[in-house]
Amino acid sequence: MSKEREEPIRSGNLVIAEVRFRILPPDLDEGIFDTGAKIFAPVQEDDYWSCSLDIGWLGVTRKLAGADSMQALCAALMILRKEIELHQEGGYRFFYIGERAEEFQFSNYWL
């Protein structure tokens, strides 16, 4: 009996952090929507490390680079924080989804 070999998970496809929230735009005619962001495990490239960041409400995945895996991961966190701050400055409001339903505070997660 032959056993099928499962394809190993490549670390670049492994979600290591995910956050979900509800966004209220400044113009409510745009509609309230649920979205989030995912950070994928850093991967070693030729001479650097990269970490992918999927920003749901922008519909983009960004690949951040660093000299090592920690630097790439920190870059992804900083970019996510900046995107949230820029949208908040533009009048967007972020809320937790579910029973908690209070305003999302990025500073509660990462500095």
C-alpha cells in the first residue's frame, strides 16, 4: 500500500498572524465592511529575508524585505500599522468584530 506524500507547507504560505475588523468609512454611503490583514512567515531569499503582508481592505499583498527574518517581520508590522493610521487620519474607523465591538486599537497589539 503506497502512502501519498503530502506537499510540505512552505513557510511563505503559512499565516503566522491575522487580525479581523470592521471598517466604517467617513462616507457611510461607501458601506460598512468586514476585512482584515494577514502576515505570513518570513522566508529566506537569496541574500535577504522577506515577509508577505496581505492587507484585505486594500486588496494588496506586499512583500517586505530585511537583513534577517526579524527585520522582515518588523517591517510588515510597521507597514500594517502605518496603513491603519493613515486610514484613521482620513476618517476611517476600525472596530473589532463580534461581541467585543469596540474601536480597534493597534497599539494594543504592536508598538
